[in-house]
Amino acid sequence: MVSKITDTIIPQIKEWQNKPITSIYPFIFMDAIHYKVREDGQIKSKAAYVVAR
């Protein structure tokens, strides 16, 4: 399965590698911490997300 996915995206990767470099590359950093909480008598997994640009 991994080889099938890789073979599918290799042309897109090569195209990206050969494109000209521009002066501005915007980016967004995303991360999350997962923790367990008791809610309605059950333990559920929740996430706190951090997004920075």
C-alpha cells in the first residue's frame, strides 16, 4: 500500500522540487496536546490545538 501511494505522488513531488523559488513562503505551525477528561460519566479524549503563523 505504501509503494502504491508513493508511486502516485512521486510526479507531484518532482514537480514541486523543480519549481522556481519565490521570495515569500507563508507557513502555519499546528500542534495539539491530547488529554483524557471525564464527561457524562465517561472518559473521553480531547485535544487542545495551537496554531501559529
